[in-house]
Amino acid sequence: MPGAHEVECAGIFNVTQETMVKHVSMLALSFGMVLASHSYAADQAQSRDQTQATEQTQERDRAYGSELMTQQERYEYQTKMRALKTEQEREAFRLEHHKKMQERAKAQGKTLPDMPPAGMGPGMGPGMGPGSGGMGPGYRR
């Protein structure tokens, strides 16, 4: 028979109400911590994905000779590239821009590489292109 401040637990043992409240509180706190850590990890992953996507977009949109361009010129270049409909139009625009930047560099006594850096050919920036596997093996959303 339980005492004045005891509760019978599953008919096996008696615990005080204070002990029961402590155990239930600890269980609730533990559950809350698990949920919080899961939420934190998901937020970190989302933040990392957004940062990576932003970096890839910036890298992809970097214009040849961008170091010789004003911020306004870079913006106009990116806007124009996004507006062009076909790969052929983008390639023609790139070639025209390439010549213009070569002339500008020469006028300023600077040199630019003849071609964009490796992997930065027509429309192909670094990152997750076709068949790259996305986030790696086993990643599922």
C-alpha cells in the first residue's frame, strides 16, 4: 500500500509524487532537446545548401574580365545573359564580350587569359551539372 505522498507505479513499486514529476520533467526536457537538435541540424543543412547555391550562381554568372568592369556593367552582363533564350545567343554574346574585355585590358596595359578558366566554357560553371549525383549517394529529400 503506497504511503501518503507515494504513487504505485504499474503495480511494481512505489515512487513519491515529487520523484514522478522529476522523471516526467526530465523525459519531456530530453524529448524537447532531441527535437531542437533535429531542427537545428535541418536549419544548418538548409543554410549550407542556400550558401552553396548562391556561390554557384555567382561563379556561373561571373563575366570574363569582370575585374575590369564596373558593378553596373557586371549587372547588365548578367541580366543580358539571363534574358538570352538559346545557347547560341549566349555564346555569341560571350564572344563579343570576350573581344571587348581583351581590348579594354590592352588599353589599360593589363592581360587577361585568352580563354575563360577551365570548366567555365559556354554556360558551364562549376557545380552540380547533369549526372553529378546532387548531394551525394544516399541523399534523399
